[in-house]
Amino acid sequence: MNVGIVIFPGSNCDRDAYYAARLVAGITPQFLWHKDTELPADLDCIILPGGFSYGDYLRSGAIARFSPIMRAVRSFADEGGLVLGICNGFQILTEAGLLPGALLRNAHQRFVCRNVTVRVENNATPFTSAYGQGQVLRIPIAHGEGRYYADPETIARLEANRQVVFRYVDADSNPTAESNPNGSLANIAGIINERGNVLGMMPHPERACQALLGSDDGLGVFTSLVHYFAHVSV
Amino acid sequence: MPYYRATIVVTLRPAILDVPGKTVEHALHSLGFETVRNVRIGKHITLELQATDVEHAQQQCHTMSQELLANPVIEDFAIATIEPITP
């Protein structure tokens, strides 16, 4: 399967995403440039990587949304193509209206860069099928603006539709206030759109893909994509 | 067409915790202004634009605020001033 990783001015996890994707048999990653107006014809999945696109000016992700390539990304998503936004990629997806809600300044005001534990709340998605339902993953976060916010109706709808895919929990799998690293509502770490093809998450699975580097719990996001396409093409 | 200078103020919606505002509030208390409350920090944007009249300028500022300058999910905006300027 072909995965395209978009490079915006200020992206800094594009190489990590490429490296992680390369580790998984069956994925051929390639970079996409933010000024491209057309996508390669055989693309199966687009990753919007982490970083500080356009310097986070105005709001995180607010300017990247107007990049030429985002029009193509939107059409790709509208046609059911898989889109994964990690960290700044998640912020871009909310600014673009491809995912509901917004990501606000962390409640404690600090940039936080450390490993957290997140629980897989829905493993029936193309991005999480390699995990067990309720599996707890150890994956790093690195952000200053990761406090997920949406109005109460939206949060209720996300919960009812099982669109909350990842939730911050403690080591015993409890979504406590202490295990919430940024003040996100309902400890939300990642959500998927209603159709189930656009996922945004603040944790960095691409930084947790080799045990030697601390954890390989993030690799499942990439292997899930391969499982999904093997299943679809059969 | 005449030029106008507009100032637009963007703030977090009242229901949303404004963390920088809270931090500044605590600092003001430390400075001795113990009665200060509800500190909110926003963005002050000034721009110049061409428009047929004030209403047209107002209308354009409104659209650009909705589309880009503010995120309606979390922020409110107000067009604070619009005044004609010499080009």
C-alpha cells in the first residue's frame, strides 16, 4: 500500500513517519509537498505529520489548512481515502473541519514531551485493528496545544458513535485527571470522523515503533493499515 | 475605492478556560491587585483594506474573521473599529 506523508513548512515529524512506515512490510511511503495540487493516483493513505506548520501562527494548523495540497486531501477524504493526522496533523484536521472540535493550549500552560499511556477505545477502525479493544499503549506526546475541546453535544455524539479512538489513562487503564496530560475533555487523545476514514491523534505512534527506542506500541497503527488494505483488496 | 483600517479583536469564548488569562490574573494578584478577576487574553489584529464603503469593509472583515482570523469552535470576534484612511 502507498502512504503519502505531507511536508508543510515547519513539519518536523515527516521523516519519523516515513521511517516508521518503512518498518512495516507492505507499506511504501513517499513524501508529498504542500504546494502539490494533485495526489499520486495510487495513494491509499495520507499522513499529516507533527510539527509546527507555518510556525503555528494565528492558531496551530490554521494556515496549513490553506496549503494547496489540502484541497486534494479534502477530496481524497471525501472519497473515503484514509487520512491520519498526528499531533500538528490533528490540529490541521480540526482547523480544516475534517474532524470536529479544536485543540487548545494545555491546561497547565507548559509544553509537554513525555511518554503517556493511552487506551484503545475502538479497535474497529482501519488505524487500530491490530490492537486489542481496551489495550493500553505507551506512546509519547510532545505538544503545547493538545487540550481537546468540543461543545457538550459534540462530545456526547463522539462518545455515542465510538468516535473516541484513544483516551489518556493511567497504568491501570483508568481515565483519571492525573493521567490527563493536557486537560483534554473526557481525556480524549484521538478521534475519528463519523465515516471512519479520518483519524486525528495527539500521541506520536511513529515515535514508538522500535523496542530499542523505548516502545513499539505505536507500530500497530501502521500494521493496522496493512491489515485493512489486505482485507479490502481480497 | 477608498481604504479603511480595521481592528478586530479575537477572544476565547467565555465558557472556555483561558489559561494564559488565568496565569496573568494570578500574577496581578501577586502584584497587589487582589480584586482583579476574569482576565481574558485575546488577539488584536489590525489590517487595511479597500472597500466601497464602511458597510462593505465591515462585511469583508466579518467574513475573514469567520473563515480564518477566529475559530468559531473556540473563539468569538468583534470588529472593534473601522475608519477611512488616506491611501
